Amino acid sequence: MPGDRVLVGCTDDRRGADAVALGTDMTSAAGGGGALLLGHVRMPAWPAGLGPGAVDAEWERYLEDRARTVLARGAGLAAERGVEPDRLLVGTDRGSGKGLARLASEAGADTIVIGSASGGPRAGISLGGTADQLLHGSPVPIAIAPKNHADLGRRGFDRVTVAYVRRPGAIDAVGLAATLASRFGVPLRLLTFAVGSSAGGKAAVLAEEQLRRLVEALRGDLADAVRETALAGPLRQEDILTEVAAGWDAAHAVRGARWTDGELLVCSSSEAGPLRRVFMGDMSLKIIRAAPCPVMVVPRSAARGRRPEIR
């Protein structure tokens, strides 16, 4: 269950601090019983045979010492937020995302937390190489902290929102989000984004009417999802909020939704892509990039409680 054993990908920069802040929020929100694991993936040393053994050993020691320094800094940041890390883990891989996925599998972590990449806008979520590898290959949910999350001074969550699209398997992510909301003691919101087509002139009236009809249809889908969620999970129908956010593109629709200061947004995987792994569709990626809060992406296997092996 997300929050039981949280693996935070530590880096020696702002994104590392943001990830630690989100990781401590998750373990603290889980009734204080969650275990915080800090992990850092370092590059492998030079392959054997490319230089004198003494040089290889010295480089290996440097890489390991640097990794331990990054983890010690992360542990200090976690302690400042009242959470003592359970374990400090060093992985070796040329891809940080692949290395974190392997560490999570070996340590039995149920969630991987990372910070946003440094490029892109100054706020919100930017997806870099680490996120890309995890979104295509993680066996467990991935939580991504927005930029400057550590500086906001917030602790915990005040609502869990799930981006809902009526499709096979989506209700599993809703069920996981409902369990999170119940565990955190906060409301659950089912949020659907209605994206219309922008048009000018006479076509604008038709476009607005089509968007209105889409919104009405989506509200019906949400009502059905609320009933299914209440029947299958720990929440009653009256404890589940719904909202349809409309816009002419994904970013516009996301901005138009009502967000709280302590929101956690849960997104499910696309039905396309490798079975049992995270794989995001174009719309989901746009929602993640526009989200003003931390986002958790759920693989199909995690929603059903299965744990695939890393290959």
C-alpha cells in the first residue's frame, strides 16, 4: 500500500529536497507508521581492464563516498521534518530511473518518490530522464514532487484527487486513491477533464454546445464511478466529491479545476504499453505537467496489488 515503504530518489540539488519533503509527507500521513527509504543511484565505475586496478578502486571509493554524502544530506532533511529514514540505499546503474526501480524491487518499496527535472517552467512538474524511465518501467506507483515543494512549508495532505477516465482498469486506480484518502483521513475527489476544440466565428457556438454535452456525459460517468467506488472500498458515496473541469486544451482544463493547498493527484496508467508497467498516454502527460500539486502515477499491476519483477 503506498505510504508503507516509500523509496525517495535522493539527489544533491533542489529536486532531491523536494522529493524528500514529499516522501516524508507520505510516510507521516500514513499514520506515522510508514517506513522512509532513501536511495541514490550512482554511475558504475570504469569496467575492469580499462585502467590500473588502483585507479579503478580509487574511482569506486569516490563514487560510493559521494553517494553516501548525498544520502546523509537527504537523511538530515528528513530529520528536520520529523522523520528518521529506515534505510539508506545505494544503487548502481547508468540510468537513474532504472536504478531506482531496481532498488524499489529489492527493498520491497511500495512507492518511488522523485523530484521534478530542472528544465522547463519555474513551477509545477517537469519530466526528465529519470521520470521517463520510471514512467515506462516502474513496478510500483511513482510520486513526483513539483518544483519548490520543500519550500512551501506544508505538511501532509488535505485531499486526494484521482484523474478519472471511464475505461477498463481505471476503477482500480480509483480504488487505490480511495484507500489512500481513507488512510490519510482526507476527502476523495473524482476529477474528469473535458477538453473541447477551440473554434472561432460561427463554429464557436457549435464547439461550445459539443463541450457542454461532453461535460454532461462525463458527469454521468462520475456518478456511476462514485457508486462503484463506494461499493468496493472504504468510503461512502457522500464522502466522495466529483468535478468536471472543462477547457480548450489539457492545461486550460487543469488550471480551471479547484485545487486545495495540500492536494495529491493520482493518475492511472494508459491501457496501452507494456503490461503491468506504468505507461502514460499523451493526455495524462499533459495533465501531469500542468498539475499544481504532487502527482502519483499508478501502474495497472499496483492498482491490483501485484508486484512484477524488474528485468
